[in-house]
Amino acid sequence: MRTLLVAILLLSLLFPQALFAAAGPFWGTDSFVDSMLKRREERREARAKERFDTPPQLHPVRIGWNIITKPSSPRRRRNVFPALITGVIDGSVVVVYLPEGGNAEVRLLGVEAPEIVRPEDGVECFALEARDHLRETFAGTSVVLERDKRYNRDSYGRQIRYVRSGSQDIGAWMIWNGYAFADTSSPHLRLSDYEDLQANALRHERGLWGYGCQYNDALEEVPVLE
């Protein structure tokens, strides 16, 4: 029995047409081969139509030092909006153009930059530098606005959003470079990360944490070795 099965297997590999012909009047004929190829092409076209007619929406994700793309969930798509930065008011407020809503002011969620307009103090230390660096780096770039469902608008009517350029969180970039503070007055999803970035900027005395600003008044003095 085993010998017969081995022989049939060898015949099917060496002479498939002859085996099909022996199995029935339709098998092994051109009609059978054409029908099989036609069904395969139909399945392939159906997969291609499904793939290209309804492409999945992707978003970049930073994992360690690597950036990957993954499909966006329906919940994420409801809270993510494309935009274009058309202006910068200060280190934490930008003007964006929304495809369906025109220009709008957006405050970076979780970010507190030195203020330019403050009646009692005037321009705060490093406010102009923060605004100019944000403008030079991101003005005119396409971004994505990400909404935290706990926040929508501030008291001035500005949208409150995370703003991302590619894989770069702009708020995180501002804090890490010492152009802004981590706003700890309200909880949000990235608060812990922002606090870590601020601690790093302070430790390395970047930006407003340098000795040129009064924000260092509360820092401990480091003794100088003689």
C-alpha cells in the first residue's frame, strides 16, 4: 500500500496532466486549467481592490529609537486632525490652518512658555527666543493635532491639543530644549514624560534654565572647587 502511494505521488509530480486526465474527463484539460487560473485571478483582483480602495489609516509611533507605523484605531482617528502651522504667537500657542475650518489658534497641551504679553511684567525672560525657535523650526510644516478628551478649549477660546510634526511631539521638543515648562497644573496623558524632559533640560541648563534667566533663583548653588 505504501509503495502504491509513493508511486502515485511521484506520478503527480512528474506527470500532473496525465494524473488529472486519469482522474476524470474534466481534470487535466485546458478548461480545468483555465478555470483554476481564472478563479485565482478573481481572488487576486478582489484582494487588490479591497487593499487599494480602502487603505488603512496609519500613524507613526516612536518605540525607543525606532519609528514604526501602525494602523489607527477608529477612536484615534476621531481625535486626530491634520493641519498646517501658519503662524506662531508665542512658545506655547500656534496658528494652524484646518482643511475644514480655516485658521485657528491652538495651545500646546501640557506646555507653558514664557509670556510675551503680560501687563504686570511685560515680556518674560526667554519668551522671544522660545517664540522665534518654534517659528523657525515648525512654521509652514504639516502637523497633526491630537485631542485629549478631557480638554477642548482654554478661557481664550483656543483649542488645546498635542501637536505632532511627523513623529516629533512639538510640545515635548519645546520642553526638552528649554524653550518652555511642563505645565503641571492639569493632568494629561504625557505629563510624566514632559516632567522628565523638563528635568533633563534643567540638569543640562538648556534654554531658559541657563543663568541668563531668573528661573534659576530656586536652584541650589553648586560649590566651585578651588
